[in-house]
Amino acid sequence: RLQAYVGGAWVDALIDIIDRVSSTWSAWLPLDTPRISSRWRFEITTFDTESQLGELELKGIAIG
């Protein structure tokens, strides 16, 4: 999943970006989900590891 840091909290922007079984892409969450943020983070889960959390610092970048 991909989250934006907005108003002091992490807000989901995408969840299940690629379904591990069907390999289909997710859609954006409802349009009220912020799409411009100075901080983004992502969580990746694979079949052979626990969830891994990484953080992106993208100032003023719109994703999506």
C-alpha cells in the first residue's frame, strides 16, 4: 500500500497495488484521498518475507 502524510497522520492512497494472486492493478481510493503530499511511504508484502516499510520524501509531487 502507498500512504501520504497529511495533517500529522498517514492516509492510505493506494492499497493492494498489485494483487499477489491475480496480478491486477488497484485503483486509487476515493477522490477525497489527498494526492499531493510532502511525504509518502509504502509497505510491501511478499510471499517469502514479512511486511517491509519504506518511506519516500517527495516534496510537492503528485502521485497518480
